[in-house]
Amino acid sequence: MKYQAVIFDLFGTLIRNITVEEYEVVLRRMATVLSAPQDDFARLWHGTFNHRCTGILKSPEENIEYVCRELGVSAEDGRKSEAARMRYEQTIRMLIPLPGAIETLRRLRAEGYKTGLVTDCSEETPSIWNETPFAHLFGVTIFSCRVGLKKPDPRIYYLAAEGLGVMTGACLYVGDGSSNELTGASTVGMHAVLIRDPQEESGVPHRVEAETERWKGPVITSLEEVLELVK
């Protein structure tokens, strides 16, 4: 067996990447509900990315409180709850498996491979994770907001390998290149591969610190190809 485990990214890998336009639409709606200036709200929201993803801001409600406080906006609790609901609903809409995702995960597990997840995310994702089709398909799930680390910090990859009980060198890592994740995985000895979906929807994907265009390692265009890589 070439690998003992396959570790996946989430956004842009197992589920689609939201587009910048879709992301901004929800931020504008949130700002409107809160009676906050849209551009300033979006700017501060983007600026809290690291705080959201490492759990410093522990929920969308807390994130909204922070941004409103920084803007000097006084919104009623009901309006803040409505804005938070928009974030949760956006996440629910995103957590739909891409074609081939569930089948690939099931095949890997049936063939004896361990599967793991490492994702940079805010609390909305783990809070509804058990309601998704992915819930029972991973031996370990590493949510950055729950462990206080984000990619490409080497420790987040080691946590995944340790959780699966394997060495990093026995892991294949699959991701779309956000957060410099492929370089991070390679640094700890994992075998990283970029997944680039040629059918990705029109619009600019919302990626952060993406290394997609400068990646020199192996590239695949579908999740089903993972099954060939592990042989």
C-alpha cells in the first residue's frame, strides 16, 4: 500500500468554493440588517479572518458583536441574531458534497485507507458538521477554529496524522491550494496534490493566500483520481 491515509481539505476540494460575489452579497445583507455601512462592515469582517479561523472569535454572534463595536454601531439583539442566521445559512448551502466526494471517501475507507480532514474554518462549520453527509466518513476532523491553528502551520498537519495513528510520510494530502496548504503539507513530509476542478463555476472563487497558480507539484482534476494515486 503506497499510502496509509488520505487527508483532505474541505472548501474547494470536497465542497465547492463560494465565489467572491456570493460572499460579498451575504456581507452586504448582514450589514443592512445591522444598519451598518456596507463597505466598512465588509472590510472589518474580512479583517477578522484569522481570529475566526483560530477560535479567538468563537462564533458568528461574537464576530458580529466585535465588528459592530469597532464601527460604533448599536444593533438590537434580534438584528444581530438575524445577521448570524445569514452566516449559518450560507454555510449550510456550502456544505454540499461535490460529485464523487462521498463515493471516493467510502471507497478509500472500504479499501483500508484512513481518511482525515484539515480545514480552515469558523465555528459555523463544526457546529453543523454532524448534520452533513460527511459526518462519519473521517477518522479525524481538524477544524482550525477548534484547535486554534490554521494552515500552513505544521502543527495542524501533525495533529491530523497523530489522530489517524500514522506518520506524515504515509499521508497523501489533497487540497485546492488555499492558505498555502500544499506547501504546508509538503513541509511536514506529506505527499501533497492540488485538485483543480475544470468545471468550477464561473466567478472568482473566494480563496485566501492561494498557491494554486504557483504550485509545481502533482495536479488532479477530479476526486476519483485520488483512488488511482493511492495504488
